[in-house]
Amino acid sequence: MKLPSRIVLLAWFLIFALASLTGQQKWVIGMSQCNLGEPWRVQMNADIRKAAAENPALTVIFKDAQNDTLKQRAHVEEFVNARVNLLIISPKEAAPLTAPVADAFRKGIPVVVLDRRVLGNEYTCFIGADNKRIGQAAGRWIAAKLGDRGQVVELKGLMTSTPGQDRHSGFVEGIRGTGIEVIFEADMKWLEPNARKEMESALAVHKKIDLVYAHNDPGAHGAYLAAKAVGRDKEMLFVGIDALPQEGQMYVRQGIVAASFEYPTGGREAVDSAVRILGGKRVPKEVTLPSRVFTSENIDKGGEWLDIKAAGK
Ligand code: FRU
């Protein structure tokens, strides 16, 4: 054996011996974030970073796909090629990210899917709040607020992502049997500028709008800005989802949004699950995070938890 390869071998031996002596095994987690354009995703990364910083064995490498599905596919492949110990992914869209996630999983890399789903079940676990339940709760809250009748605009999240689909179908269930009428609906793809534009169209066509149900708080805020620009913001209510303290909850305090439904980022829970998986422990395939609703009446008391039993679960 030539000298350099002996030295390399010795170095590896020393690293492993040291790691086992100190018990300091190092884990590298790849985190594939679909975009960082909205405060909610910045918060998710911050939650992951904070939770991971509490565990010296963890290093997290973040990649931001900037809302580009192809870029996110490439990021997942890069993490697989780099042989990260575990992958956390918050996928932009379900179908196109399914194959790369399944590929990582089949190659033995545990995958924690966070917030938006992929199709099938080739991943280690999914963590997120129940979007269908949130949509239902929003529908019921809106029906009660409007006295079971009224004209509503629905500004949907990206309909190729599962939260958009579930927040819509849940809402439809929530208003079923009432006199609530959805007079305008559009896919604003989670983005405030799109929501504003779609709302301008809704305002141009409809002389009476009682409420805007937006699938996230940026959407509700975009709709509010459009209505305010034509002096119609006081005619209607705005409801959103996410309820970050610095966003939705602030809009509730400012009287811009009538209700915001919490959608926790799950960042800390993802790191907790990752640590369990890396430690060889089993984790549940599905972790459902709880959610609260914030309104002007309950915000000072910390909001109100959604009743899971009311959803028939
Ligand atoms: C951010 C976001 C949130 C929303 C979540 C759904 O990109 O649009 O506002 O709740 O994604 O996945």
C-alpha cells in the first residue's frame, strides 16, 4: 500500500474512532424548499434552522427552488447524489415531485414531506395541518358570519398543490346546504400580486361582494388592496389562512382580515421526526398538526383551536 492511501485510511479510522468515542455522529439533512417568496416559507426555514441548531449532530443544507418545479426536481437529485443522510422537502406541486422523492426513498434516503404532499406513499413520513379541515372550518365560519347567505369570491392557492385542492374541497363542504354563493373563483397560485389582479377582475364584474375567501393571507391581503384601491374595501370581509403573527394575525389586529386560520409551518416537527428517523426509531407515517382560528374577538386570548371532532374524525 502506498503511503498516501495509508494516510487516508488512517484519517478515516481516526474520524470514526473519535466519532464513536464522543458519540458525536454527524448527520447532514438536505432541505428542499419550493420558494422563499412568502413570509410563511421564510418562517418555515427559520423554524427548521432553530430546531436543528439545538442538536449539534445536525447540519442542514437549504436549497430554494424559487417557485420552479424543474429546479426543485434538480435540487432533490443533487441531494440524492450528495448522499445526504435525510431529505426534508416542501414540494411546490404534487405530481412532478413524486418521482424524485420516490427515487430518493428507494435509494435508502429517508424523506420527510412537509406541508404540501406528493402522490403515493414512497416517503418516510408526511407532516402538515389538515387543509381539508381548515377549508371546512373556514366555510362554516363564513356561513355563520354571513347568516347563511351572501356572495363570495374564492381566491385559490395553486391547484396542482394539495393544500389548494383541500382548502377548496373543504370549503365547498363547509358551505354546503347554505345560501352562500361563490360568484367568482380564480387560481392565484398562492401569490399576492396574482390575488390582487384576480380581485380587480372580480370587482369589475360584480357590484356586490360580501366576502373574499383566500387560501392564504397574502391572497387575502392582495384582494384587500384591490378593493381598497377602488374604495370598496369596507363593503366586504376578507378571510385568509396561515395566521403568522407578523402577517395574518397582524392583519386581524389591523382590521384588514376578519379571520385567519392558522397553518403551522411544521419546521420544528420535521426536525424532531428527522432526529428520530436518523436515530433508527420509527415515526408515524402521518403527523397532523393542530390549527387555530384568529378573529378580532379571540386574538388577545391566543385564538381558538379548531375542533377536530367537529370534522367527523
Ligand atoms: C407559502 C404558502 C402558504 C400556504 C402554503 C401552502 O408558499 O403559499 O401561504 O399556506 O404555502 O402550501
